[in-house]
Amino acid sequence: MRAIMRAMAKLLLNLRYVPEDEAADVRAFLDAASIDWYQTSPSPFGISHGGIWIRDSARIDEAKRLMADYQRERQASARAAQAQAERDGTAETFGDIVRASPMRVALIVVAIGLLVGLMALPGYLLSR
């Protein structure tokens, strides 16, 4: 039984909300390290969004270490790009979002107001 458990594939990356360029980078660094992997596709009903799996569970620690290094590098470059955009004045602001889709922002504000009202309603009714 233990031999079967050691041989089972391990999930390295759930592909929910993962941009394609990031998934491609992960596949590339796994290939460069000669780590055997496979990718599952999303389910038709949206229950699973797919993932990148490591076939040999003995190499999962190495794959996780590579993943942590990659995520550190990606985070640093994303922060640098955001800081550069802020210095250039090209970073997206709340005003840009409102100008791009005012109806969406208005609906979100109304929804927040309704939720706050629903949360406050029991306290109001109990205090009467």
C-alpha cells in the first residue's frame, strides 16, 4: 500500500485563476529540471479548473522548491512593474475603473449597501 501511495501523482499547481503565461512558465521550468509532469483540463461543469501534476511523488519537494523560487521572482517583477507604472502615472486607479465601467461600480456599491443593511437588520429588529 505504501508503494502505491509513493507512486501516486501529486498536485503542484491548481490552474484556477492562473494566467496562461504563468502556467507556461511552470511547464517550462519543470521540463528544464527534467521533472515528469502532466496537466489535467478543466471539468465541463466548472468544478475543477485543471492542474499541473507531478508524476513521481519523490520529486515533489524539488518541484515545490522550484515553484517557490519562481513565485518569488514573479512577485518581485510584478511589484517592480507596478511601482514603475505608479512612477510613470500609468497605474490603474479607482477613477479609471469608474470611468471604464460606471454601471458595474454602481451595482457593486448598491450590493454592498444591501448586504450591510441585511446584516444590520437582525440587530435593529432585536433592539426594538
